[in-house]
Amino acid sequence: EAGVAQSPRYKIIEKRQSVAFWCNPISGHATLYWYQQILGQGPKLLIQFQNNGVVDDSQLPKDRFSAERLKGVDSTLKIQPAKLEDSAVYLCASSLTGEGYGYTFGSGTRLTVV
Amino acid sequence: DQQVKQNSPSLSVQEGRISILNCDYTNSMFDYFLWYKKYPAEGPTFLISISSIKDKNEDGRFTVFLNKSAKHLSLHIVPSQPGDSAVYFCAASRYGGSQGNLIFGKGTKLSVKP
């Protein structure tokens, strides 16, 4: 079974620029999550999708972050404009349904904002 | 407010000995607990979990113990192997783990020395 694919692996941008991350979940996984992991911290949920609908986006900074999951498969997470404190690893995960123990994480995108 | 706490940033153990990683939580509504393991440049991978109706769950060399009255859980690895060297995250969930919003601790870096 192919894993969760994320791209790019690394990205360096200047503050106030915009950036987008892409995630392709495991085939058939209905639930998709985006997590933010700041250095020295545990992952923090940004948004959860069930198919192409949003289940939880309560911790997504909506003034600058947006996410979509078209056709219930791939997802993109965008930051516009980026701030220095957005430097983190952005992890995508998917699961068959919503169970936390069924997560499969991708390798993440490391974002550095300078 | 950190709901899941891993107070030891690092732990060093000799190969063959026991590794004990600790985790405390504050929210009494959590009823499902998980441990994830993370190697550098990879996403976290699910290791073992425990429901709040149990006090112990074992899977091979890995055992998780839950003390609900103390709001404390621990992961025991016996015997420890060099390949176990990684960052271990404790995570907690409500609704029996059926909802995907996991709350993670900051992680403990385990080093197993040959």
C-alpha cells in the first residue's frame, strides 16, 4: 500500500510571501488531516476533512491559512501571507474513517520563513 | 494550556535494558491514548494505544500502562534496541479514539546505546 504523499519536502520563503503544500492520501481513506509541528512541540491539528467536507478547522488561522480537498482525494494547504512563526513541519495524515489510531502520516513539508 | 505533557525531553538507555517513557494529561474527558514513534525526516507512525477502560495493553516488546486516577500513562519497551532510538509522542483523544483530533505531547527523544 502506498503511503501518504506530500510535496514539496522543503520550502524556504520570505515573510509575506505565499506558499502551498500538497497532500495525496492513501487510496480510499476518507479522512484527511493537516497538522502543524513547530520545532520542539508536538503536532497540532489545523484542519480535518471527511471526504471533501470540513469536520474541524477550529485551530486554523483563517486570516492567512486556507485548505481545500477537491473531489475528496488530494488536498492543498495554503499560507498567504506567511509570517516568521509559520516556520514548522506541516504533516498530512489520512485514515479510513475518523479514528485516531488509524492515522498514517506523510513525511511532511518543512517550511522555513525568513 | 498543555493538555498532554511529556516532561522528559530526552532519555538515554543501554541496549537490552528497559525504557520507560512517561506522559501526563490534564483533561479528564480523554478516554483513548496513543503512542507514536517518529524518526528524523519521517512522519510519526502509530505504535500502540490504550482505552481508558483498560489499565494495560501489550504488543510484543511494547507495553502501555494507564493510571486514570493519576492521569498518567507510560510506555515500557523491553528489551530496548538501537532501532528504537526515535522521538516518542504521547497523544490523547476523546470519544474512544473515534474522532481524529489527537492532542499530542511535545515528545521524548529516546536514545538506545549499543
